[in-house]
Amino acid sequence: MRPRGPVDKVAALLGDAAGALRRAREDRRARVVCHEEGGRARVIDPEDPQAIAILDAADAMLDVVVARGDRPESRT
């Protein structure tokens, strides 16, 4: 591996920053992660009918909690 020069260091830093911004933007969208029996996790396409059904069920559960006035415990 060759030593990094100043341009390489800046390019790596910009790449890291761009990746962090992309991940932050993606985290705002709802997503469905399926954990399989063997421990492997996979993300289901949000347009998949299974994902839509799971997200609808999650929304309904949240509506019940909000209607009852329950608040989740703080995790901090």
C-alpha cells in the first residue's frame, strides 16, 4: 500500500462525510429488517407487500399507544 498524500486524505475524508450524510438521510425512512432463525438479518424492500403490511401493523400499534397516552421509557 502506498502512503497517502494530502489529496488522498481529503478524498477519503469527503467520502466518509458523504457516506455519513447518506446514512443519516436513509435512517429517516421506515424500514423493515427481518432477522432469520440463523441470526442473519435482511432488509425487506419498503415497496414489498410484506413490508407494507408490517409497517401498517406497526403504525396501528403506535396509534394505540398514543391514544392511551402511554410514553415509552427513556433509553438515555
